[in-house]
Amino acid sequence: MSDWGPVFVAVVLFILLTPGLLIQVPGHHRFIEFGNFHTSGVSILVHSIIYFALSCIFLLAIGVHMSIGS
């Protein structure tokens, strides 16, 4: 059996934390902007740090595991 938990967590977090797709922190005009489809270097750095922190929490601290198959 293979463990699909880390793959699932990484894909979902990548989709949710893509800068400019749903939110952008920091934004160009406000601190948080929603759905503007723009990005900046600072925004990429902030989203990368948030992605790493949430990945560590879900995979190491909580230990998300998903088994597919028998």
C-alpha cells in the first residue's frame, strides 16, 4: 500500500496558496487582496513560508495518511 496523504496535502495547499489565485498577501494596494491574478516577489516569499509551515503541520505534527487500495 502506498501513502497518498503527503501528495494530497501538497497539491491542495499548492492550489490554495498560489499567489494571486484566491488571495495575495501582501497585495499591491491592500495587505490582503482577493482574486486579482497578480503576484510579486514579496508575495511569493510570504506564500512559500506559509506553504512550508502548513505542510510541516499537516505532515509531521498531525500525520495525515491516506491509503488507496487494499
